[in-house]
Amino acid sequence: MKYIDIMDNRAGIFVKPGKSFQFFLITFIILIFFAIGFCFADEIQANGSIGPDDIIGPDDSSGYYIDSFPMIIERPGTYYLKPSETAEESGIKILHSDIILDGLGETLNGNMSPGSVGIYINVPKTQASNIIIKNLTIKDFETGTRIEGSTGVVLDDVHFISNTRSGLIIESSENIEIIECSSRNTKNDITGGYGIQVLDSEEVKVKNTLVTGNGNSGKASSGGVIVTNSTAVNIINSQVTSNPGFGIRAERGTRQFVLSQSEISANFGDGINIDSCPSPVIQNSEFNKNKESGIELNKVIQPVIKGNTITQNTLGISIADTEEKELSGNNLKNNRIGFDISASDIRYYNHHVTNSNTIDSRPLLYLNGAHGRKIGSGTNPSMIVLVNSSDISVSDLILSKNCAGIILVNCENITLSSISFMENGMGLRSELGTRNLVLTDLHAERNLLSGYYLSKTKNFTMSSIYGQESPSGIFIQNSADGTCKNLFMSHIYGVKSRLPSGITLCGCDNVTINNSEFSQCSYAGVLSDSKNLELTDNLLISNGFAGSVILSGPVKIHQNSFRNNDDTGLILKADQSFIVRNTFSDNEKQGLLILKGDENLFSENVFNDLNNCNIQDPLSYNTWNGTGVTSLGSFFTGGNYWGSPDGEGFSDLCDAGLDGYCTIPYIIRPGNIDYHPLSEKEKVRSLNMNTDLNQNGYEDLQDVVVYMNKLTSGDTSTLYDFSGDGRINLNDVVALFNIIIKNKNESSEDGEGQKS
């Protein structure tokens, strides 16, 4: 009897004598089938399958060498990477569980072709994947490694270098571990690139891993690690540093994200940015020298931020519209702005913030629901946040380098005095229903946005308030019932298109500003789009555009000086307003510009500009003189003085009647005529409507003494600018004395003339 003994896949054929021809034919057919099998095996190997399973691995261990690409792994085992040629498109596909791929320290090289992937892993979650990739460098693919729809994958000592889209993508997978790995220099000009992407996945751990040099500085959405719509992602004891984009970003509903014991430094965007995610934890980590925020949270629920060191970032911690934050034991130091918080609703201020947080070695004082407290220099806070609090006084502090020195949210009966705000975003921020606010003797300097910001604040008083070297001195919006006096705003700098002004009022009602000075503001001293504004006894001088810009009304503008402004003294767009007894002089383009306005009263103003008045709207009809008692309580009898710096103005040269007015009207434009313009003689009288200060019925030196006493006591609210220089000072004492003497002499002359 004859038979065929087939040994392994490569054995020879042994035929024993005595077998029939038929059996020999069967044997021959079997041999043909084996030959066909070898041919198919060669063909599969040529297209990337694994060779016979008796290949010997390193140290005579069992396994398979991979030395050509593309390669598909479809059966369990241990695989080793041999040095080989560059992979033209993709490198290795793993489509089966129970795989170990050991790179032996070698590099899998691509040629940066579009769509190329160094290693692609796709094993259904229903299988226990148990895949380990280790000791390998993957370089110059579009994506270094992509793990998709898989579970139980470990990457150990795997390094992704110079891939163009992502070093590593984990998508729709779970139970993934990244240990002792790195992702470097992933970047391109279209998307920017990412070091590691985690998408729609669960239970991903990144440990002892370096992510650096990823992203493009011109692409804000690129960077080191991005986590999207994933659950239980942990980054532990890792470095995310020097990425041209952000460091870490978690977004779109990612849950249970944890960052701990890591260094996040020198990234061109935020160190870590978490957007719209519940319950993240950031703890015991370092955030250093990031060009934007060290930690930034937006629309986050119940975050925990504790035990972190945050230094030399533009913003230390920045929080917006975030609920129920726990903040404890964080050390913020040498950041441009230490702590930043903003909110569109009061619920976003209800946080758990302990005094263990420090900013430049001083405590962050965050009080919610406090009542009846005094906060002074002994407390030495770096920043104060008062929420839902009442009957609190704060004094004798210097607050610097935070989003605001003091934030008031829905507070009542708050007094702030003798406080300096230096180099904050804003000095003071009051918002969301704060009421009965008293501000006295405050100083704001070099704040990034504004010295003082009030929003939705009612019944406030500001006195002796100083501000300089900010884009806005005071910004008040949607607030009502405010009294502002003795404000001094100067050197308010910024791009003119952003309207840097001494005080800006937007959507406010019933605000009074008096006895204040606004000078050297890049746009305007006073900018208002509000109703029932009253400006009295203010000096608005040497501003880059206008002394004041009024864009709605009605308003009352009384006894102010608009001088030496680079364009216009007063710009007005309002109806039914009173502009009385103001001085306009030496403004570069014009004294008064009326953009649009009807039924306004202009009386007893002194115009002394080359171009005194410009009315742009041909349909504007206003009154320029009259007789009676105004709502300001002032008696007026005539029109305005229309002078010129060269002494050649209408009122300078007009013939004066016996009543002291010019004998002919002054036509500004049709519909706007001053029928009783003031003469030179009457100009002086118009500036000094009340020289009988003691009200004894006549003018004498006792009136000068009364004026001097009021001036030295600081009670200047009722004093006139007798010198006409826009200031209340000793010059007015001299001017009042001269006016009284002049009036007495004129009265004597008139008496002698009558006698004769």
C-alpha cells in the first residue's frame, strides 16, 4: 500500500511502491492543490499578510517579523518590526485581538502622503482586544496611529513624530492606555494638527506621556491633546508643553475628565481649556508660561480645581458661565491677570471658594451671602468678590493684577473708600442688581479695560474718583439714579474706533456729573447714549476728539467748559435738551456740532472758536434765546455770545443796543437763529449771573469773602467760574473782585450821567 506523508507546509512527498495508478493520480492532484496554496500564500505575503507561523522572533522566541508594507494582521500572535523601506501609504493594520506588536526600538516611516496611517487598529468591542503596541516610533504619516471601535489597547513606549494631522487618534473605543509615550511636532497649514485626539471614547488613560510641538500658532483650534464627547479620560503625570496651539482641550459634553500631577507649560494658547463639560477635575498640576490662560473653563458644571500651581501665564484661572465650582489650595503667582471670572447670570457666581487660594501670596476673598462686615488692610486680600451680600464696607487696600480688584454681584449697601486699583482688567466691577453703592476716594491706574465698570447698578454715588491710563475711565451701562462729582479722568488711551473716553454712559437714566475734569482722553471726555443726563460745572479739555459726545436725550448741560479739544467741543444728537451757560473755546474744528436735534434750548453760552456751530441736519429746529426760568432753575434773558479767537467774531464786532444785546440777529442756518446774541459787554454778565453771593441785595466785598470761604471749604457745587477758564480756583476770587469793582464803577458812571 502506498500513501503521501505531508510534513508541515513545506514537506516533501514520499510515495511507497505498490500503489495503483489511481491512487497516484489522487496524490498528484493533492500536490497540485498544495502548490496552488503556496502560490496564494506568496501572493498574500506580497500584499501584506503574515508568513508561516514557524518564523522565529528575537532570542528565538515565537513570533513574526514585519518587513514590508502595507501589512495586515488578522490572527493573534507576537509581531516584530524589522528595519524596512518607507511605507508608501499605510503601514500596519491590526484587525484581530490578542496581538503584541514590538517595534524593537525601530521606526515605522511614512512619506506624509494624504490619508496615510502608520498603525490602524480596528477590532470590534465585542472581542477582548488585548492589543499591545510597544517600543516603536511612528513618523511622517498623516496620522501616526488610529484606534477605532476597539477595546483593551495599550500603547507603551510609542512615539509619534512629525505626522501631519494627528500623532494619535482614539475614536469610539474604550479601555485604552497610553503609557510612557510621546507625540511631537504634528502640524500642518490646513487644520493645524493635534498631538492626541480622543473622540467619542470611554476610559482612556494617558500616563507619563510627553506632548510637545503640536499644532499651528495660526490655527486656534489645534494643539496638544483634544478630548471630544468622551467619558473618564485621565491624564496623569504627563507633560504637555510648547505646543504652538493649546495644551489640552476638553469639549462637547466630555464627562469625568481628570488631569493630575502634570506639567502644562509654554503653550501658545491656553494651558487647558474645558468647554461645556460636567464634573472635570484639575488637581496637583503646574501651569506655567502659557500665552493665554493657564486654566480656562467655559460653561462647565461642578468643576474641581485644587492644589495647582499657576505661574507666569497671561491669565491664571479664567472662568465664564460656570456653575458650582470648587476652588481650593491653588497658588497663582506672577500672572498678568491672576483670577478672571465672568457670568451672564447670577447663578454662575454661586461657587465654593476657600481662602486657601492665593494670588501673589495674598488670599482670594470670595464671599457669598455675607452681611455686616468690614474689610480693610488687615485682611490683605489680593481680590474681593462679593455675591448676594449687604452692609459691607471695604477700605484702605491696593488691589492689582486680577480681572477686577473688586466684583460686586447683586449686593446692597456697599461702601468702598480709599482703595487703589492697579493693573487689573477692571478696577471695580459692579453688576447684576447691585444697589445703594457709595464710592469715595478711589484711584484706578493702568487697568486693561476700564478703571470702573457699573452694569445694572441702581442708586450709586461716586465722589473723588480718579482714573488714568486705561482705555476707559468709567463705563456705566443699564444703570440708573447716579450722582458723580469730583471725577478726575485723564490720559485715557486707546484706538479711537473703540471710543476711549473719560466716562461712558450707555442705556442709563438719571445720572448727574458735576464739578469734574475730563482731559487727554483719546476720544471724548464724556460719551453718553442715555437719557436724563445732567452735566454741570465740568471741565472737558484737550481730548483727542471731543469734549463730550451726547447721542440721546433729553440732557441738561450747564456751565461747563469745552476747551482745546482736537476736533469738537460738544457733539449733540438729542431733543428737548438744555444747553445753557457753557464756554466753547479753542477747539480745533468747531465748538458745537449738532448731528440731529429738535426743540433744544441754547442760551447764554459763550462760543469762541474759529467755527462756533455746525448743524448737519437741515431739519433740526432749536431755540437759541429766550426769557424765563429753565428747569435748571436759572434765569436767562438772552442768546449766546458768538466770538472768535482773533476778536473778529459776530458778537465781538456787533453794535450793542441799550439792552446789551446785538442789534441784529445771528443766523446759524435757516430754522436756527439767535435773535438776541450777546454783545461784548453782556458777555461778562452772562458768565456771572449771580455776584450777590450773600444775597443781601447788592454786590460788595462781603460777596468775595463768601466765595473764598466756600472755595477753601471744598464746597464748590454752587460757585461760578467767574474767570471763564473752566476751573473753580483762586482766579475766580480775583475775577469776582474785579467784576464787582467794574459794576460799581459802571453804576457810578451811569448815575453821574443821569445827574448831568
